[in-house]
Amino acid sequence: MAVIITEDLDKQYGKIEALKGVTLRVEEGEIFGLLGQNGAGKTTLIKILLGITKASGGRATLLGESTATAGVRKRVGYLPEDHRFPEYHTAFSLLEFYGTLLGVPYRENRRRIPEILGRVGLKGRMHSKVRTYSKGMKQRLGIAQAISHNPDLIFLDEPTDGVDPVGRREIRAILQQLKDEGKTIFLNSHLLSEVELICDRVAIMQAGEIVRQGDIASLTRRQGLFLVGLAPGQLFPREEVAGKGFEVNANGEFWEVGLTTGQTIDPVVDLLRARGLNIRHLVEKRQSLEELFMETVVAPEPGVDRPLGRRRQRS
């Protein structure tokens, strides 16, 4: 079941086209990552999905209902990128306040708050003023706020911003737990290594359009390049494999075997087996999500000059 559906979504601000026919689908129980430079249209898309602004054209639904339906928002949690919580609150009183706004029953709200703050590592400081929190602690509090009313769908905009590496790992574990509970998470982040570790599928936006989308494994697979490893002490028959028309290069303890158009890895596997060699490692090589992103998004952020290294050299 899809919990987010957009079809040919457009948004114009005067002459500026913020979104140009955005179509995507987010399935129940997955962690979906939205990637793109500043100005690509990510925030505009999220605002439309949350009913904060209206689309100029197309269709969008959340949890089977129109995004314009007020009732559906009670089933949605949201952590904006630049959140500002009143610093005179404690973590406990802040969640109590937001729970009241969302209509959570008083006793249930107070009962759940210590559990939620414990989940994000703030139970021991739940009666401390927000003004005493570090950036990372405020980010954890933001996640607690987003999940405090037990929503079905959670939007997180840069959830690990300002969090140290240990904290980022803990937040990934929290997101995985939420997924295991059947929650759907829509994640927006510039930390591509984090996205690669936690997301099931991603979409890359550029200039208001979705230019790539799919599951992480498929998008980062480098077709036609395999890593092959043999048992310790066995020699790879490099010259024989190269003689069959394959490109062969050493890569540490492995060998990279490159395929040309129309080739498969099968002849290499058959040759190794015929020589009595034990294949211990055989995978199609992957690129990082960051490499994929840089290959896909070729233009600089709107309003920023293109780096000198990317400018065409004049003769």
C-alpha cells in the first residue's frame, strides 16, 4: 500500500517553476530518502504533502487521503530542518504541550513522554530546560516531538544535523525500530552516507524534477564491473581472462573484471572453475550514493557560480 502518491505535481511562484511534474510513490513501512541541492524543490514538495501550500497542478495524497484533508495530519509527524523550540520549556513540558495540540489524551500523553524521551536518549534530562541542550540534544528532542503522538507517517528534514557520529548511529537505530513497527519515514538529508545506510529507496531532485529514483542497491550498482576474489594462495589467471576480451585490473586482494557490451561474467566463472580455483567473492561493483549523486546532479546550486574545475576550458 502506498502512503504517499504524487502524480504530475506542479508548483509555480510567479514565473518560477518550483516543481515540474513530480511523480513518486512511497510504500508503507519503508524509509524513503529525498535528495537534491538547495533550491531543487525538496522543501516545496514537502510543504505540499503536509498541506502547508497548494500545488499549481497535479495530484498528491497521504495515507489514502488528499493532502488538503486536515484530519490526515494527525497521523503525520514532522521535524523541520530549522526548528526552534521555546527554550523556557523542559523536554517533558514541550512534549506535553505538543501532545495537547495534537489531541492526545492527557493521561496517555504524560505516560508516554518518559518512554519517548528514553527512546531518543533524553530521559535523564527530561526536566532540564531546552536552553541547556546542545545542538545534538535539540535534534533528538525534535525527533521525539515528531513521534510523540505515534504517527503512521514521519517526515524528517535533516534529522542528524549537528549530531556526532555516535549519535547518528543511535538515530539510525531509532529509525530502523520505527520501520520495524510499521512506520513509514520520509527522509530529507544532505548526509548521503547516512541516507545510503538507512534508506530503502531514494529519489534525486534537480530543478524541480525527479531525475533518478529507485532502491539503493539498483541505483548504485555499476553494471559491467565485477569484483572477483579467490581462496587464499590461489593465483588469478589474469592473462587468460584478458585474452577472452575482458578488462582485468588488480584491486587489493580482489580483481576487477570489466565487461563490454553484450558480455556476461559467465565465461570468467567457467574458466576459473575449469582451472580448479575456488571463487570466494563475486559481486557486481557498486558506487557510493555520493558518487551517483554527483554524476546525476551536474549543475551547481541555483545562484552559485560553477566551480572553476568544472568550467569548460577555452582554447
